Amino acid sequence: MNGELLDEEYLAEDVHTKRSGAFYDITVPKGCVFTMGDNREESKDSRMFGCIPVSKIESKVLIRFWPFSKFGKV
């Protein structure tokens, strides 16, 4: 994030995320969010369709399921 390599120690060594869609190097506009699905290569997310205006978000995160060590209310 922000030009820094993200250490994902929870992944097996042979798991790598490939770039997908047209968004390789992007600046998220003010008032928008960049979404990412949890199915890496198969997710249809901001890497495919761009950033989402905050005004279009209709719900809130209440509970985190993953990682299990952080399960609970957000």
C-alpha cells in the first residue's frame, strides 16, 4: 500500500497475486473507495470496474470473519 510491499505472512509461499484488469497503478479519487474481493484472480472488483463513490455505498461492516484470529465486531 502506498508504494510499500504488503507482507501477507498468512499466505502459503506459492500463492501470488497477479495484476488484473486495467488498474495497475491507480490513485483513488477523493470521496471514493477501492474495493478488492477475497477470491484474488476471480474477484470482480475495482481492479476491473474502477473506484466506487462513497455516496453509492449502502451498508456498513459489522463483523469481521477473516482472519479467524480477528473474528468479531468491527
